[in-house]
Amino acid sequence: MTEKKFEEAMERLEEIVQGLEGGDLPLSDSLRVFEEGMALARFCSSELEAAEKKVTLLVKESGGRLSEAPFEVNGEP
């Protein structure tokens, strides 16, 4: 369910950016949607950070201990 909220937030954020870039909104409306966009950006950033933490791999070291290692794609973090 969080994924859907993230996707919805990103879609709304894109709508806000397009509206602000259009320059057709009155100042008061621009400020209101800008504030909404900032809140959505914070939410999306938080969701991405949480997802990044979940993508941490548990690696078994010699001796049987478990440690965390960052997820790497093609050798790049």
C-alpha cells in the first residue's frame, strides 16, 4: 500500500511542477501548491530512504556472524 501512495505522491508532484512551470496560477494558489509539493517531496524522500534501508543485504561472515552490507548493482553501490 505504501508503494501506491508513493506513486500517487510522485504523480501529484509532477502535476504541481507542471502547473508552477506554466505560470498561469495566481500567486496565492502558487504558494499553496508549492507548499503541497514540498510536503510531497519530503514524503517521497522519506519513502525512498526507507526502501534503501530495506535493500540492505545480510552477509554471513566467516565464523557465522551476520553483518549488513549495502546492496550493490554491478559492483556499484
